[in-house]
Amino acid sequence: MTPEGSDQVAAAVRGVLGAVLGLSPERTAAFTDTTPLFGTLPELDSMAVAGVLTELEDRLGITIEDDEVDGEMLETFGALCAFAAKKALV
């Protein structure tokens, strides 16, 4: 995984979270690898997860299978970026 590719994936994840959850660019820019998401970020509820994942698929040209979705991948911003990068930067 290249650092450039990882940065592009992180930017895409920030964009998706902002667009789908209605978060400001300033708020998503402050996300670090350890920023908690699901269960802590009120906007990211179980209904919003599907929208986030669908938008990630569209923006990154990836396919996320139902059995790949779990609490760990949505636990932190870093975990979601790592998951997306693993799928996108093959």
C-alpha cells in the first residue's frame, strides 16, 4: 500500500463521512486514526452505515460484501480507512 494511495483513500473516507452524515469539512478534517466512529459518532447509526458503505463502493470502485461488515471496521476512522484501502489498493 503506497502512502499516496492511503492518503487518497483517507480523503475519500472523509468525503463520504461528510457527505452521507452531514458533517462539516472542519469536523472530518479533525479525524485521526483513533477517532471513534460507530457507537460514538451520533450521526453514524445503523441506518447510516449502509449509506456510508454504498458511497464508499461508488467513490472507490470497490465491492463490500455483507460478511465483511463488522464492528471492528467501523470502530475508528483509522480502521475504516484501513479496510477501504485494503479493498481499493489491491
